[in-house]
Amino acid sequence: MNNNNVIEAQNLTKMFGDFTAVSAISFEVKKGEIFGFLGANGAGKTTAMKMLIGISKPTAGKASVAGFDVYKQAEDIKKNIGYMSQKFALYDDLTVKENIMFFGGIYGVSRKRIKEKTAILIEELGLEEVANQLVGALPLGWKQKLSFSVSLIHDPKIVFLDEPTGGVDPITRRQFWEMIYKAANQGTTVFVTTHYMDEAEYCDRVSIMVNGKIEALDTPKKLKQQFNVTNMNDVFLKLARG
Amino acid sequence: MKRFIGFIKKEFYHIFRDRRSLFILFGMPIAQIMLFGFAITNEINNVDIAILDHSKDATTEEIINKISASKYFSIHQFMDREADVETIFKKGKVKAVLNFEKDFSKKLIRDHKATIQIITDATDPNTANTISNYVNAILIQYQKDWNKDITIAYQIIPRTRMVYNPELKSVYMFVPGVMTIILMLVSAMMTSISITKEKELGTMEILLVSPIKPIQVIVGKVFPYIFLSVINAIVIVVLSIFIFKMPVQGSLFLLAMESILFIISALALGILISTISATQQTAMMISLMGLMLPVILLSGFIFPISSMPLPLQMISNIIPAKWFIIIIKGIMLKGVGLQYLWKETLILVGMTIFFIALSVKKYKIRLE
């Protein structure tokens, strides 16, 4: 395995009965890269991602994440990745601090380290005044940012973001991407699914899935040249229409 | 282990910050036991009756006095006309009318027999039956007093003794039933709701992606409910001992162990329900319809199993609550130990193991 690759997939396939949700996809993601995983709803993005994060067993093919095999070492993968789902998934009835403590705890972060992290996190997000309030009372944008920070609490090698900016306003989306850049600069690999095409432009490289297959994979710039269009939206439309 | 403790702490935050679940956990047991203990009863007390006395002689007066002196009846009114019987029942207050025939004393002395007609309002058949039995008992007693100097050649004297509950208190029957219902409700319904809640919110997915093991998630979720159910069981037993004077003839330790066994089987059922339901509502409906109804109807709590049709009797065997009620009645009222209850205990153990195995299997399938 190439030392620079933190995710490698070869002919990764997932079937549900006769239906092929993910059909022999191959790609690799380099360390520190922001990798955009694009596709229409139902193209197989989430299924592919679930195989990589170790909660769904592939039907065929090979894959490794952070150097661990998805078949045999799912538990090791889990320790080395962060995950944020499209549903907002912190506990509304716990305070900001309690949420951070809880998730830090289940990732086995030491109590001392959690305390330090909590202080940094709350300061960075400007949540000092609401740190002891229930998360349920926060606006959605703040919750999403908090949720992202929580997924980084154990300093994972890779963070998987499943449509993280669904339903938030453009300003918050912008701030969110600043956070993603910051994480990437600190060496965390970011694997992000989205269907906002303007967000695709922010990624280092993007792959576009259509009907379970990866139909295109390159930097946004090269993809635009290849399809002879001016923005990612048109790339996507050309591909999706076939 | 540290992860696990953090998990349980979080679970208690959930429970104590949700008023609704707090009410179900602590308000409900107390409310139910009070309700069943005081309000709902199948004993009769101070039932209003009316008297239609066509004789108005010494004997009828004596009988009427005896009846009104008993704590079971109070005489609401004296009537004059037979035609009023219908109206008086329609008004609803009076549950029975005693109709003494004309020349009661005379007939009794002359013909050695006289008739009292007991008319009861049978819209509630159980009460009607009880009333007529009680009146009969008073009459028989009166007759005996009357005949006490005369010896009848052949006589069969039934001497009834009601063992284990000599006063026929209905609370003795309700306490085991209520305890069963509460433990079922708290253990099965509350856990199934709390697990499906995580599924619904999407936090279950986050937990499954984290290094915490699925089994730790489940045990962490049910553990607080084991603890709370045990507290509930203690509250119910204490209330029934001190307020309703319910005896605990047998060993408290055995009672505690059997209760924990039943709690675990109910928890396993709760986990099973959570694996087949996607939302909290579904989990609640399945728990209520699938668990509570059978517990109330088919466990022998209210309706005796022996008088059910055979198919229902057979179904009642697969309801854990039936066996648990037999066990607690045995321990509390009869004071028997494991040597008499081993069969029921074994059945409960078997069911618990079966439910746990099934829910583990289902849970694994769901993860795939």
C-alpha cells in the first residue's frame, strides 16, 4: 500500500439481493486531502461510505482505511476515523459540555485530554455562554459546527462527513468549510459527500457516482476542462444525464 | 469500562431530564397501586337496596334489621308498590330490591315456609351475584338462629375456610398483578422506546461507528432500567405491606431474585421490540398491544385462566407474566419456597434465555 494513501478501494461492491447498490468502485484518497464524494440521491454514496466506516460488510472487492482492512479490522478503523451523519446527531437533552464529554468518553480519550479539548473547542466555536445549556436550544448552524468538532474530538486520521451542510444557511456553510480547511491543514483527511455543486469546487479532488459506479474522478479544474464547461454543476448534469 | 460508565451516566441524564419518562417511572407505579388498592375492588360495601315489605310484621322487621345492620348493605328506601321496582332500578342508585310476600310470619309458622324475592340489577353481573350471595348468607344465618332449639335428623353443614386470603381482600390479587404490569411497562416499554429513540435521532449510527461495541450500547441502555425497575419493585412491595397490610409469608430474598429474573426477561422483550420497530411510536404501540394487553387479560391477573376457553389457556402459557404472577402469589401469600416454584422459575429462565438469544440474533441481522 502506498504510504500516502489513507483510503484505498478496489472493485468495492455491495449488493442487496439482486440490486447492486455499489458496483466495483476503485479509488484512493491521499493523506490530508479533501475528497468530495458526489452523486445524486440513491447513487450509492452513503452505502459506499458505510462500507468504509465499518458498519456494512462489502459483498466483493478490497478496501483499506487508515491502513486497516475493512473486512477484518473494522474495530481498528473505528478508532481512527471520525464520522458525522446527515442527521444532526448530538443529544438534544445534554448540554454542550456533556455532549463533548460523552463522545470523547466513548472514543476512549483520557479525561484530562477531554477537558483541554473542551475548553479549546468551546472557545473556537464561540460557545462560552451556552456551554452549560442544552444542545436542543441551539440554532441548527451552531449544532452542525459543534457536531463536526465533536467528530474530531479524538484527533482521527480521517473524518467522514455525510452531507454535513444539509439545511444550513450559506453563511454557516461558508464557516463550516473554513473549519474543514482548518482540519485538512492540520493533516486530517476529509472525506465528504454533498450534493451542493458549489461545495464540490472547494474539494481537492472529487468523484462523481452515477447508478453505483464512479463515472468521473479528478480535480474540479480538470473535470471542467474534460467536459468543457465552466462550473461543476454542468459537469454533474452532463454525467447524470448520461 | 470507563466508556461504559460514561454511557450509563448519559442514560440517566436522558431519563431524569424527561418529565414524561419520570412520570411513567415513578408516578405510575404509585398511582396504579393506589387505584387498584382503594378504588377498584370487587368486594361490596354499603350497597343501596330497597325493601318492598307486604307484611310489615315482626319477622320481616327482624330480617330487615339484620340486613341493614350488616356493613354490606344500606337501606335506601322502603317501597309500597310492586310497580315501582322497575322505576327504582332505572334510576340506578338501588342495586337490589327485597320483596317480602304477604303474611310472612303467619305463613312461616303455619306452612313452615315463606318467600323473599331478591331482585338484583344485573347490568353488572358480578355485583348482582355477590349481592344475592350475601343476602342468602344473612337469611341462612337468621334461619339457623330461628331453628336453634330444633334438631333436624340429617344435616350437612358446610364449613368453608378461605385459606391464604381469609378475608377475601381483592388487594391480595391486585398487588401481584400491578407489580407485574409495572415491571413489564418500565422494563420492556421504556427500554424499547429509549433504544428506538437513538435510532430515530440518528445517534445510534454514530454510536455504531464509534469504537464502543454494540453489546455495550445495549447493556448500557438497559442497565439503568434494571436499576429503576428494582426500585419500583421495592416501592410496590413496601406500599402493599404498609398500606394494604399485604403479607409476605415467604422469603423476601427469593421474591427479589424472582423479580430480577422477570425484569431481565421483560428487558429482553424490550430489546426485541426495539429491533423490529423504527420509531418510538411503533415501539410504544407494540409494547402496549403486544405486552400490556396479554399481561392484563391472559395472565390470570384479573380473569381466571381456568375458566378461559382452551386455546386461550394454551396461549396464556407463553406469557411470562402468567408464571411470574404464580410465583409472587406463591411467595407472598402462601409462603412457599423454590421447592414448590422451581417449575415456574425454570419456565421463566427458559423464556428469558430465548428472548435474549432472539434479540441478539435480530440485532446482528439489523447491523448487516
